[in-house]
Amino acid sequence: MPSEEFNKAAASVRALTTKPEDSVMLELYGLYKQVTVGDCNIAEPAAGDSIARAKWEAWNRNKGKAVGDAEKQYITKASQLTG
């Protein structure tokens, strides 16, 4: 179960008025999914679906990462964006 600090960081990311670069959003997405779901548990999307593929790759990069480590990385990244 995600920590209170993680939930606050996720809320602050959702409240951003300026969208960060796609690479940053994908990094956050991958960490978020690792914390909330665990290791990537869906089939790799077809290469033609570039958005789904990018999201899958971002999540799959965190495979095997401990939830606590993913939470810390997410919180750190979020705090860099929100000040």
C-alpha cells in the first residue's frame, strides 16, 4: 500500500499546471505503476501503438524494483517538479 507521502507526491504531480517533458512523465508513470501494481503484468503492446508501448516500456524498466525504492524515486522526482 502506498505511503501518505507517495500519495501527496502523486497528487502534486496531477495538479501541475505545466506538463513536464514526455520522458519525465513516462519515468513517473513507470514508478507509479511499480508502486501501485508491482511488476509489469501485461503483454507487450504492438510496435504500432507507440503510446501504449512507451508506457509499457517505462513500467517494465522498473521490473523487480522494491516498492519502497520506487516510492522514494517517485517522491524525489515529483519534488523536483513541484519545488
